[in-house]
Amino acid sequence: MYVLITANRNYSSWSLRPWVLMRALGIAFEDRIEPFAAPVNYDAFRSFSPTGQVPALLHEGRTIYDSLGITLYLADRHEGVWPADPDARAWAGCAVAEMHSGFSALRGDCPMNVGVRVKPKPMSDALRSNVTRVRELFEEGLARFGGPWLAGHRFGAADAFFAPVAFRIRTYGLDVGAGQAWVDHILAHPAMLEWERQALLENWREESHEAELAAAGAVTADYRTA
């Protein structure tokens, strides 16, 4: 049995990736949450992850860390992580790699917080460029492979890697053009609805994450448990 270790549902975008992938593909796992208890959790998280970060997957005596490392590990053992079509598979691999290594302005200026809605501050040039590129990717994937998912008719790694972006788009009201069709589709997925339900029920707050949210703009609605 897999054990997947993740952190707060409201904040942890990296945790969401393997969690939603495994849920969507029906890969059974034990769900273990290690919440962010401080601005830096390195020492505490080192007890289960060599990087001191989440997510981490425990399986058959192995510790598989990093959302991409976990995805590649699962792809060796389960069908459906990558598309079967060679063109879609190549595109999905590139999209996943781009999301994993890029979009720093989107991550920094629009931190993930599932349970709120925000009127963002004016966009920096870097953020505007990131949002434009997200729109291009979404529209390209849907047009080339027919949707409703980014690389075709089945949920896969590309959808999982951009799942946190879907929450960000909703939280900050970002315009992704025709890519909004994918955003609406993934936000309605049962696994995403379950993640959101758990996020809204969380009753802890972490100071540094809340400070990042305050710096991003004005909170217009907060649906989290008080």
C-alpha cells in the first residue's frame, strides 16, 4: 500500500499534484497529512522526506519525494499517468516539465489558498507573462487533443500538475481565455471537490502563508472554517 504524505489542503499546491492524480486514476493509498506548523518545517519534515518538503510517497521501503519524482514512479506502475497517443504524451511531458520548473511569478504573486477569493494587486509584467503562457498551454492542449482534459479525453499528469493553477485562477480571477473550459471541468472533478471540502474544513492557519495571501491583494470572501 502506498502512503502519500501531504500538507495543508488550503496551501500546499505541490501536495495536490500527486494526491489528485492518484485519486483520479483510482490508485489506492493511505492519506497522511503533516500540516505546516511554522514558516519553515524543514527539520520536522526531514523525519519522512530527505528534502524536508512535501509531498513524499512511501512504498515498499522506498521514499519517493518531489511531485515529479512521485509521478514518474507511479507511471512505471500504473496505466493512464501519461496519454497513450505519442503526440499527446510528448506534449504532456513538456507541459509537466514547464509547470514543474517555471511560472515563478504566478507561484509567488498568487499563492494557493483554496478557501478564499482575492482582488489581486495590479499584475507585474512577469505575472502577466506567466498567465499568458498558461492560457496558451490550456488552449493549445484543448485544441490539439480534443479535451476535455489538457492532453485528451482522460485525466493525466498534465491535469494534475496544473490542478493548483486552477485553484489560483479561481481565487484571483485570472483570465485564461478559452482555457477556462478546462478550469471549470477540473474544479468539478470529484477528487478536486474532495480536496476543496477538506480545505474548507481546516481550522488551522499558518502565519507566513497568511502573510503571503495578504500581500497578494484584498480578500473579498473567505469560505474557510473560522
